[in-house]
Amino acid sequence: LMVGAPGTGKSIMAEVIAPYLGAALHEQVGGPITSSLVGENEQRMRDTITALRHMGGVWYMDEGDKQFSSLDGWQGDSGVQMRQQMQLHTFMADPTIRGHVLFLMCVNRPFSLPPSMTRAGRFDIVLPFLAPTKPDERLHILQALARRHGLEDTPLKVWEVIAQNTRFWTGADLEACMLTMARRAVFTVEFAKELVGQLRPGIDPDKMVAMDEETKSFTRDKRLLT
């Protein structure tokens, strides 16, 4: 279970794990498996499970807190979400898929998940993704993004200026800043200073602090927070 604020790199990490393992990646993104036809939702879940049972690989569920929210309140879906969760729970508990299927889920708000999904044996390994609050962390991200976008020749001082003045900016915020520079084809220290003074992070710093604290409080292995 990868937990953290939007833009902190959860999805990118999920997408590189499968190639690293040499395994197929099965992505479930954009919301729950839904259909207006009676029984179609559960059938789609069964089809996904059947494919994974035969092929193996990595099952990646993005925004799991939206796909599998708590079932304590009124659902208004005739129990569809509950049945889908039960199908997933049963599949995850199947001993024949151990070492054959890896389940990854990204969430922004972990406490919105039902406790049944985060108990031992399911999504019990929690990986925290926190905002890069240190300049050297942001510099590493900027350098990685520069390689990704073919901007390795940019003077290091440009990235250092951005890293020093973007506390609580996520990787997504830093990438947006970099792409703004790329569109204008201006990579100078002066423009970098001007740009970071004009742009704002996608999440308010106070809200980012609160989300980071929520992520920390949900992380079970304290060694991952040091």
C-alpha cells in the first residue's frame, strides 16, 4: 500500500516495479470497475482475477481510497462495492498465488479504506511517500526529471535555485515548473528565480503538512520514516 499526497511519486513507483521484476503489469485506474448492467461489475472483477491467476504479475490499483471506500455508511449501489471487495479479499487470501501475484495500491487518504483491506495478509505493508521538504531531495528529483525530458545539459545552478525555493512542492509541481521552462526554452538562473516566485504548489503547504502527518501515522514500520 503506497500512501501519500498526490504528486509524490506513488504511481511512477508502481509502474517501474513490474518491469524491474520482469512481470506483466495489470492496471486498474480511473475509479472502480463499474457497469450499469446487473452483475456486470462482479463479472469484470472475476475476469480480472482469472487473468491474473493464469498470467501472474503485478495488479496495480490507483486511487484505491476512491475505488474501495469504507462500507460503514450507505452505499447506494445495491451492494456492488461490497461484493467486489469480497472477491478481492478471497483472491488475495488464495495460497496458490503466493509469489505469483503482487498487489499494489496507491491511496491519498488511507484512513478512508475499510480496515478489512489493511489487515495482516492483505495491504499490510505500507510504504510512505512524503513531500520533499529538503532542498537536496528536490534537487535529486529535478535531476531525474531532467534526464527524463532530455534536459541534462541545463546548468546545475538552475535546478539548485528551484530546489532551494520550492519547499513542499511535490515531484509533480517540480515537473510542471520544468516543463514551463522547456516551453519557453529559457534555462537561466534569473528566469528560474522569477518562475518560482510566480508559481504555486498544487497543494497548500498547511494541507501538505497535514497529509504528511496522516501518512506517517498510518505507516506501521517506523524505520521507513527515518
